[in-house]
Amino acid sequence: MVSVLIETQAEKVAALGRLLERYGCQVIERGPDHLRVGFPDAATEGEAIAEARLYVSMRPAFGASLRLGAAASDSLR
């Protein structure tokens, strides 16, 4: 499992967490303007970020307000 820090607008944190959990992701940390999300099927940070982008692209309302942090990612293996 690889985790990724996702920064977003404060009012979208809860909805984004629920969206990613529907796709089997694990919300590890909820902050006021960010989430740390684990991607169980990802082997690398790049794969985790690609998954996050794919899931978020299905909900255009989130797209413009996200920042995915590859540098802030860490492996949970």
C-alpha cells in the first residue's frame, strides 16, 4: 500500500474521502484541508497518484481544487 497526501479545499475534504473510500482506498489522515490516502493496489507513488487522478476525474467538481503530493508520499509496506 502506498499513501499520498492530497490537498484540497476545506469544504471538500469529507466528500473526497468518501469518494476515494468507495473505490477501496483507505483514508489514513483527515486534516482541515488535506487527506492522506492509502492506495492498496499501488506499488509506487506514481501508481497511487495515477489512481487518485482517475477516481477524481470521475467527479469533475473535485479536479480543479486538488494537489497531489508525490514528494509527500510514503510507502506503507
